[in-house]
Amino acid sequence: MKLTQLIAQYVKFRKSLGQDFESNERRLRTFSRFVGESADIR
């Protein structure tokens, strides 16, 4: 699974719980770009 996919799933999950997750979403996406968007997570 790619890091960007994992982050997208996690953000969707947190938002489905009704949480305001905008700033954390930006941080995670910035981290993803830093590490490499195509980073493979095992």
C-alpha cells in the first residue's frame, strides 16, 4: 500500500468520526510529500 493511500484512508476515517481534521490532514500530506508520495508501506 502506498503512503498516500494510507493517509487518505486514515483522514477519511477520522472525518467519518466527526472530527475536524484539517490541520492534521495538511501535516500528514506534507509528511507524505517529504518522504515520497510513492513510498510503499508494508
